[in-house]
Amino acid sequence: MSMSWLPRLKRRCGMSLPIGAFLIHGSAFAQIADSAWVAELGSYWAEINADYADSSTSPLLAADRASFMELERFDPDPSYRVSARFKAREGKEFGMATTTDRRPVYKGIGELRFKLHGTKCRLTVYQNRDLVKKPEYADHLFLPFTDLTNGESTYGGGRYLDLKGPLGKEVTIDLNKAYNPYCAYGGRYSCPIVPAENHLEVAVEAGAKAFAH
């Protein structure tokens, strides 16, 4: 890449600016951005941990909650924060299978396409028909998925992500925020079963791990 702009910038600033200075500053900006992301991710999980420690909001069984400190998760990894292309495509409404007889009505609103560690991935984004009628959830979108870690380091039934609509053509997906359905913690919950089309043929070693009772 041509750097013919450097001499002009030096003359304008009235001083010598070595190329290394730009590399250092670029690295510093990247470190600041990474630090901000790690801090935001920490706040995200701290809020979830607080909910799980609170008996009025926790899905944990009383015996597990008594010794609960925080959810076990993978270390933050920026390689699992990916940019995806979103293609809007409204699907038909259907009753999504759950772990009980309940069939909440969802519809697909489009598809996210991205690469994760060299593997091409596709995930359908869903919207709950009843939930979207509530003002506080009007922009809520549901992104459930399964991957190659399920049943080993992560919950066998897959994990969930929440997105905020409307989605543009480019969407950032942070798999470090993947959380378990309440069914992963015991109790009699009705949890959506991840549709087969949302299986990823790659190991997602990010987000919440399997819960050890």
C-alpha cells in the first residue's frame, strides 16, 4: 500500500513522525477496544450471575443456589465475536418444539451467514409472536444454536443468544454471550429445542459451559 500521504502529514504537523508511531498508536487503540469489550462482557455475565444468585429470579435448584458463586464459562475470546451478513427472509409461523408439550409460535425473519475459524456457518434468527407484542420485547430476536461441544464441555441441548432488532446487513454476533436454557439447571422448565437448521459444524468454545450440579 502506498504511503505517499506520510510526507504531507509530516509537513502539515511541522514535525517528523516515524511510521512506527502509527503502528504503536494503532496497537494502543486495539488494546483499548479489547479492554472495553472485555469489561462489557464482564458486566453482561455479572448481571446474569446476580439473577442466578437471587431466589426470586434464579433457575437454580435451592441446593445448587446455596453454594452458587458464578456460572462457569469459557475465557473471553475475541475470535468468537464475528461479523455476519444478514439476509432478511420472513418465514411461516410455526410452533417451536420445547422440552414440554408447549409450542410457542415463532417465525424465522432471516439468516445470518458468517465464518467461524474457517468454517462457513448459517443461523436462522427467530421472533416470538406473543413476546413481540410486549413493548419491552418488541425488538427482541432469538438465536438458538447447537455446536460440536454439546454434551461435552457445554449443555447437550445447545445454547441461546439474544439479538436486538431491526437487523442491518452486517450484524456482530458475540458467541461469548451464549447462555444456557433454564433446563440446563434442573427444575421443570419449558425450553425451546434448537431447530435442526441451527446446528453449527464447529466447536464453539465460548460462552456458558455445562452446569455441574
